[in-house]
Amino acid sequence: MDDLRDQIGQLSDAELAEIRSAATWYGKFHARIIAERADDPSATAVAQRDRYLTLIAGLRKLGVRIVDPTAPVTSLSPQRDAEDSAPASRRAA
């Protein structure tokens, strides 16, 4: 792995951008597949999820914003005000 880290420093900005782009495409392409297998307890599915999560962790370190398809969806939950524990949609105006 150290040899690979040394070689990364030799890549041009354009080459790094293309590698980042390709990895991002791969991550987004496989997100649906990983999400479909999120509840699969088989060793293969678990290994695929682990490799995928390692990929998106690395992409995030490179500044790529990519959603974790194995994380529970919380965007449909009512947002709560920091000062009030009631959902914002239920507070009186």
C-alpha cells in the first residue's frame, strides 16, 4: 500500500480528477444494488457493503458528497427546532 501512496503523488490534477469522477460514477451506479441488499445477512452481501462503505468513505475524503444507501432514510421525518422538542410543523405560529 505504501507504494501506491507514493504513486498517487505522481498523478496530475487531471488524472486525479478523472479517478475521482470514475469512482463517483461507480459508487452512484452501485448504490441501488447495495440498498437492495441492505437487509441481506449473507457473507457475500456483508462483504459487498463493507467494500462499498470503504469506497464512499474514501470519496468523502476526496470531497465527493455521496449518500450512504445503507443508512436509514430520515429526510421524511419532521424537523425539530433546537429550542423546542415538538416538530416544527406542529408548533403554533
